[in-house]
Amino acid sequence: MDKNSIISKFKPDNDNLLNILHELQNTNPNNYLSTDDLKLVAKYLNTTYSSVYGVVKYYSMFSLKPRGKYVIRVCKSPLCHMIDGNGLIEHIKQNIGIGLGETTNDHVFSVEASECIGHCDEAPVIMINDKVYKGLDSEKIKEIFQGIKSNQ
Ligand code: FES
């Protein structure tokens, strides 16, 4: 589906800005929003490029650079960080070979830091695309990546 068709599924109302950006990003195989995407959205909503850009920069779930098919968000808010330290990041690195802010060469995985994911009672927590994984340890991390890799 081309980008105009994706955008036009939504009414040209500023209230739809976040939904449009999510849809564009989610349908991009490289999981990001390009400059042209932002211009297209600004034109559709009859607003400025800089206001769309400001929203994209404000929300950490949006990216302006290409990412992997699977975006791993590691919660670094105080509770998860207090319980886990940098353990999850180390375990992730052992499984896929990359750390925070990196993307694998095959563009399958990216790892990012995240604010609280909203499941503090089961810390430490990560999110992979839209799915939340809670109460993690090295074994659970290993199982998660074995599962993803076997589905590739
Ligand atoms: S602090 Fe990590 S999910 Fe809330």
C-alpha cells in the first residue's frame, strides 16, 4: 500500500497525527519515518513540517533513522534499572550481538532505551515491537530470542 493510501485511511484531523505516524512507521520495513513521510503528513493535515517533526522528536517510539524489523525497547526507568542494572542489556548483547542504540547488520534487530513501559510490578521489562515481556532474566531473554530467530 502506498503512503498516500495509508494516510488517507485517517480523516485529515490533527487528532489523528499520532495514529498516522504510527501507521506509517509500522508499515515501513525499516521501522522509521523519513523526511518525506513527515512532509506528506504535514501537507495532509494542513500543518507545518516543524510541528510534525516536533511530535516525532518528542515521542521516543518514533524514529527518524532506519531500524531493525524488531525494535527492542529496554526500560531504563528507575524501578527496572534498580532491579536489573544493565543486566538485560548485557543478556540481549549475548544473544544478538548489539547494545543500546545499535542495529544488527542484517537489519533484524535494534536496541533502544525506553521510559517506563507501565509494568513496573513485574520489572525488569522490555518491549519488542508491540509486545511486552516482563519479569525477565537471562534464561527468559534467551528463550525470547530463540523464538524470534526460529520464526525468521
Ligand atoms: S519502571 Fe520499568 S516498566 Fe515501569
